[in-house]
Amino acid sequence: MESSASQITRAVQLQYEKFPYPPVPLSTPVRGMSITYSYLLAQYARIQHFQDASGKRALVAGCGTGYEIHQVAVANPGLAEVVGIDLSHRSVEFSRERIRHHHLDHCRAEVGNLLDPATLPAGQFDFIASYGVIHHTGDPELALRNLADKLAPGGVMVLMLYNRSGRMPVYRIRQALSLLGIDQMPIEQGMGFVWSLMEQAQPGTIFAAHSQGNREYYLQPENLVDNFFSCQ
């Protein structure tokens, strides 16, 4: 019998095979250094001492379509290697296309499951970045332990997990959609229904404020699915 974690893993994989995320165009450049993905700043936060990234290895755990790989590469000149892993084969293919397009010769992308150490890249990494990923796994604690095992001595890991307060509008909207049974519809039908609701949302409501503030974002079906139809 398939475990609950395995069922979640399979569902998450299927979601991102169909709706690779994030939907950032292949040619989109990285403009400036991202402090979010800076090894130097992360190390300073850890030890109050600057260390540059020269010769270090970086792992992007849950790289999606590869934009984060590009961000890590640009934010950390001198990295020896940047490896991105993702559960979705299609996302990894997008990552590889992005790597080729931007001539990121020290970067690569592989299929990997954070719950299965055998699928993770060999060796340890001086810098691990995982943003908005481990809470989508069937066992976040195990995912974090497996990442910690890949961290080199003296290395640093930066994580982002969903904030319950910050995402409260999304959670409340999802709860309403569930009560309406929209999450039980075929995905394309459900998406059409949500788009329609956004257009007709009553002014002054949480739904209207959220929809109007994120109108362009939700024009991308991948973003709509990730917020309102995510299986985990």
C-alpha cells in the first residue's frame, strides 16, 4: 500500500509536470544581485563575517523552471558549481534550456526527490537554497534532514516556508473555493470558474482586494494553480 508521503509526492509531481512553476520566460534576465540568494550575506548572518563564494558548490533544492538557478549564479560570482534539483521532469527540462540560453556553464539541473536521498546529487554543498519547497513535500521534517545531510561543514542553508499570517487571504479564498466544491472540478474548469469569480468579485471583499492586487500574476495559469489548486 502506497504511503501518504508517496501519494503526496506523486500528486505534487503530476501538478508541476502539467503546470511548471514559476512561469518566468526563458529569456528573462536576472537584474542585479538577489540578497535572497547571496551566500556572502547568508554567511554574514550566520557568523558576522564575510566569506565569498569562490570555489564553493551551491544546491537549489526545488529549482522549478530554473530561474532560481540563474539567480544563485548571478548573486554569487566565483561559484564552482550550481546544481538545481526538482521533482518535475518538465521543470528540469525548462531549467536546462534556461541554463543553455544564458550560457551558465557551471550550472546543471537534475531530477531529484527531497524525500529520497538516493536521488540527490553526490557530495556536499557549501550553500543550499530552498524557497517555497519543503512544505509541498509529504514529510517536510524528513526533507529538511536530507538537505541538512547535504550541507558541508561551515556551509549555510537559506529556506523559505509559507507564512500563515502572510498568506491568510489565499487560505481563506481556498477555503471558500473548497466549500463551493470548485476544488473537485476538473482543473481547467475550476480555473475558469476562479477567473470568472475574480472578474465579478464584490468590491471591498478580501477576494476582490486580492484579485485586483494580483491581476497580472493570475493571468498565468501556473500561478493560479500554485495558489488555489495546489495539492499540498
